Amino acid sequence: MNYETLLQETVLKDEKYIVMTAENRALIRNLPPILGRRFIDTGITEQCMVGMAAGLAVCGRVPIIHALATFLTLRAFEFIRTDVGIPALPVKLSSFVPGFLSEANGPTHQALEDIALMRSIPHMQVFAPADEQDMLLALPTIWSSPYPSYCRINLRKPNYSHQPFELGKAEVITEGSDLTILVYGTLFAEALETLSLLTSKGLSVGLINLRSLQPIDENCILQAVKHSRYIVTIEDHFLVGGLYSILAELLLKKQITANVIPFALNSRWYKPALLADVLKYEGFTAPQLTQSILHYLDAN
């Protein structure tokens, strides 16, 4: 099972689903002859695609739309906010190559503010699966939700067997008293290895996969803050508006303080390269994350 076969099965079982793309067929290249009129390619027109999807949703359809993450969230933002968000229509946004998954593409193609933009829209649900398996577990729930949704598509092969997906619930991998790592999306693999490396140093380490960012599992995060001396946030997103901001907003709302160690891109884009080289250059490999965390703990 992969994204395309799951989508095909879903659409063929229920005529309310429509597949749309803005000339981005990497995930769905085999579907046009199978779906016929229920496959619509608008060309490189993300704004037009979102507007059409909203119209179809008003008529009772559930459009699942596809585009590169940066163009979908930036070029079509007004259309997503106004045509989809305000009426809370069940348009499903599948974003390709978000965050570090854009790899060798430069800043124009790097979606590093997509989480911030999408979670700012009322009614919008936001998801960032850890890998392909995590994504396939989540998509049936995401697609069947009556609300609009944004999902960071992640095709990385899993290195962990994930728990069943539940809307708004985090996946607790381990619990720890020294520190707890909060992570989402493609950096889960690095966080999982970081957990192992830190544990080998004698630390009690928790790891939480925040596969659902909106709605987010507030209780799970608050329990981690309560029982861990430090909270570590790891994300391939700008520092502003992503997980670090989500955590800060939650702590302020609950009038709680916490020792937070954030790993994100602080007001800059990353150096384009293959993913392994991006991670190494930007300091997001597991050994680098481990050393940075240990250095912080030693200094404090």
C-alpha cells in the first residue's frame, strides 16, 4: 500500500471524492485513466485549483488536492483562507516536498512557514506524519473529517511501527524524566535515533510524535512538561509559528513555565542539498542533535 493506491481505493469506493492537482502528478501519475472525470488537473494554477475545489465542496464533493507545499500554501493562501477556511469546507490539501523534503531546491521552493500559515486559519486541521506508514494510518481519518485539512505528505520509509492514528492525539513513543523530545514529520527518524543515543548516556528520555498539530494533544504535552526537566522541540520549519510557537502559546495559556531547547530554522532558509547533506549541514542529524542537547544540559 502507498499513497496512490490508498487514494485510488478511497475514491473508487465513494463518489463524493475528487482528485485534483496543479500539474503535480508525482504521487498520482497512474490515476487519470482510472478515475476519469474525477481526476482534474488545472495546470500550474494553485489558486484556481483551490477555488474550483471550494466550489466542488459546496456541491457536496470532497476534493483531495495536490501541489508543491510552498506554492500551495503561499501562492494560494488567500483562496485557502477565504474560499475554504471561512466556510469550513472539507477540502483536503496534500502538500508535496514540505520542509527539508524539498532537499536541493532553493528558498523559493522551501515550505518552512506552511505550518504557521495553515494553523492560523480557523477550522483548518493540520497534520505532519512521521513517515509513509504514519501517513497511511492517518489519511483515512483526515479525508473523512468534515473539516478542511492540510497534510504534509511524507514518503520516507518508516524505522518505527506506529500506533493507530487518532485525530488530535499524539503518539507517545517513550516517557522520560530528564527530557522529552517533541517532534513531527520527517525529523521523527532523527529524533528516534537521538532518543537512543541520549538513553545510552544514562538519561531518561521521552519522545512524542505530534502527528496532529491542529488539533493538538494539549494534555499529552502538558504531562510531558510536568514530568520532564527539559522539553526539546525539533522541526523542519521556521522557529516562528511552528511547534516552538505552539508550545509557547500553550504554556502561556496555562500559565506554566518550562525549560525548552528548540531546534528549528531561526529566520533563515536552509542550504539546498540532498536530504542527508541538508541534515548534516544544518545540524539536524541524530549525533549532532545529541551533542547539542548534551552541551545545553552541561551548561545548565
